[in-house]
Amino acid sequence: MNEHDELRDLLTDAVADVEPEYRLDAIRARTSRRTFRRGWYAAGAAVLAAAAVVTAVNLAQDDGGRRENSPAANDLTHTAALYFVGDSPAGPRLYREFQKVSGGPIADLAAMTDANGPDDPDYTTVWPRGFFRNVKVEDDAIEVSLGTWVGPQVEATKAELDLYLQQIVYTVQAATGRDDLPVRFDGSVTQGFVLESNYVIVASVVRAPQLETLALMSVSDPVEGLAVHDSFIARGRASSFEGTVHWEIRRGQQVVLDGFTTAEGYVDHLYPWETEPIDVSKLNPGRYTFAALTDDPSGGAEGFGPFTDTRTIIVD
Amino acid sequence: MAEGSWTADEALERLYAAHWRQLVRLSVLLVRDVGTAEEVVQDAFIAVHRRWDRLRDPDKALAYLRQAVVNQSRSTLRHRMVVQRHVERGPDPVGEVTDEPAEGMARRAAVLEAMRALPQRQREVLALRYYLDLSEAEIANTLAISRGAVKSHASRGAAALRELLKGDER
């Protein structure tokens, strides 16, 4: 191997395991002063899927005629943004969790089912293994093909069903990078639910606004169970009053370290935040809880009280 | 759709789909930290969106993105007082380096640490030359330096990188 190839391989390999976070939403949020999207929200409503004229669109392949230099470009192992249901002061909401997943968008949906499930024990999923069969990005929708519901029926209110459907929408939109498209189902998405009404047929769902769907505090780093020594940087997304994000490290009920940082915004959706390096070198080794909290200027007198997301960390 | 008719939003989406990962990886070679690299590249995409009216061309936009990523990585490094104890003491001990994944991780860490230890220009030239596979002329344009300077940074950088990595193979 000549020197050029050798150095190319060395540098390519050095970053081959870097799977950047999905940031298109964050970038779009900062490039547009857009008005609200076409305002139809069809979750739970009876909408018949119209026969669609399918035109093949493959966004990811269109690179303006340039080749991808990285040989790892076709390696389908990636960090997937998966959404799971968890409690919040405003009732059940979606939390985002990053997991290593191998495969196309359908693999992300499969990882969101109980075949795999969340790493964080505070989160849950109702979707059963094998229920999602295929994902296809078409001109007017992301089409998700469904299989047969295996396992017990789940009782759900309309609001709960809406949230479970948004779990699919947020996850598959992140997987395909198309948060502008509604999700259309091929098959019955409600077959596993015991619902208040027998006449709920859902064929198509659009993304609901973040502030009504997501927990307003979400930790991306550290991941659950991360071993840390010396220091670590925590990151996440939040919509908190004036962007203020409080963080705490707790041992049992006791707060042993705390601080705060500021997210880039807060008004219209969740914005990224990041702490300075948090020095844990003076803590005794053991299990701790890292908690990030939204600001609650009323002290709980108004509104919901703070939204919190937690991760177990191991200080070694 | 003809490329020339892309709106700024369409250009952003397409450039993101095609180049986001590679540009973050490029920035990781320059700044080491993935979170920092994501911020740098995110800012570059926002900048290219803002300038789309003047760029109007995917190739030009990509050249602009690269330049923005390199420049922004450089100024981030300058402003961030990152404690680089690792450079002195080499990669973290990862226990017994027997299983493949741990070995791979140690090697990757060593390469990234070695890159960080190089003078800034050498590091930039190596990343553009060997990771992005750019020509000398393209690198000269990206960094606004002469082709002769590209050549000399490349050969000195390659030699220095080898030397640093040799030291790691005790």
C-alpha cells in the first residue's frame, strides 16, 4: 500500500465510528421564519388513503453528482433517534433516546418496538415486535407497511393512541430525514388497541407540534449507565423558561452537585443545550443519577412544575 | 428538478443528506470532540443557507461548506481552552488490548490525538488531502494558501503524524 492510501485509510478509520446526531430540524429551525405547516391533523380521524402516484425520490443518494469519499458511507450502522413514551408533569409524553441501529429506516422502527425497547427504564413502548414491516418515502407521505399485532390488546384512550402514533411519526421522520411528510399506513395501525370507539380508522398522521408531544426536557448525553471519570459534558434538548436548564447529580435522594446552562431558545420548540464539562473527580465511585430540569419560575404554583429527564451514571 | 432551481431550503436538505455526516467527521479530525464538530457543521449549514442566493450551485455550496467547517473548527479550537492532557500521555489505557473493538477504539483515539498534536495547518491539510481526497488546488483554495504551501504542509504533516503514531506503538 502506498503512503497516500495508508494515510487515507488511517484518517478514514479514525472517524468511521462517528455517527453524528440528526440536526436537520435544528438547522431548519434556525434558517426559517416559517409559518405553521399546512394545518391538518388527522390522527384519530377517519381518513382514507388516496391512491398515490409514486415517484421514486431518494434524497440521500442525490449528492449533486459528487461521490461520497468515505467508504463507510454505505455502512448502515448509525445512531438512531428513537422516541419512547415516559411520564411527565403534563402526562405521558415522548422522550428521544439515541441507540446504535443497523439497517435502513425500518430498522429504526423495529428498534422502537418491544423487541428491543428503550435503554432507559423510565421509558416504555406499546408496539410489538415485528409489527412494522417496511418504510417507503414517497412524494406525498412516508408509507409504513404493517404486519399483524402479536401479543395482548392494549386499552387506550384517544389521547394515548395519538401519542403512540406520534411515537411512530417522530421516529420514522427522524429515520428518513423527512419531517415535512405525513406518515401513511398500509394496514391497520389500530388493530392492537381496545379503543373507546370502534370506528377509529387511522390511515395517515401528520407530525404534532413538539411542545404538545415531547417531554420538554430530554437528555441525549450521557446515555443510560455511562461510566464517567474526571468529567463529562451533558447535552440534550429543552423548552424551558428563558432557556434555563438546571442539572443535578444525585446520590439516592441527595443532590451532590448542581449547576445550570442555557439552551439556544425555548419559545416554539425544543432547543439544544450543552453543559460545560462537569467535574466528577471529587465524587466517590458509585452509581449516581444525572437529572436535567426545566426552569419553573413559579415554583410549581403555575403550570405543570418542572419537566425532568434522568440518566444513571457510574462514577469510577 | 434542475439543480439551478433549488430554493435555499431545498439546497439545505439535499446538502445535508449528502454531506452532513462526512463534514462532521472532517470536523472531528480537526477538533476531536463530536459535539463540538456537530455545532461547527450545523453553523456551516446555516451559513450556506443564508448565502444560497449568491452560491446557487451545489459544487460551489460544497466548497463553501468545507471552507466554513475548516475555519469554524479552527476558531473553535482557539477559543476553547481544551485541556489536552491526553496528548502528553498518549491514549487512555483501555485495559488489556486483546479484543478487536477495544483495539480499534484505541487506535482511533491515538490517531485523533496525534492529529490534535500537529500544527494547525498540517492538520487541516492532512484532513482535506487524505480524508476528503481533495486535490492540491482544491486545498489551496479552501485554505487560501499557495499550492507550494499545501505541498510542504502535507509532507511535513504526514511525517509528523507517522512519528507521533510510532511513539504509540511501544
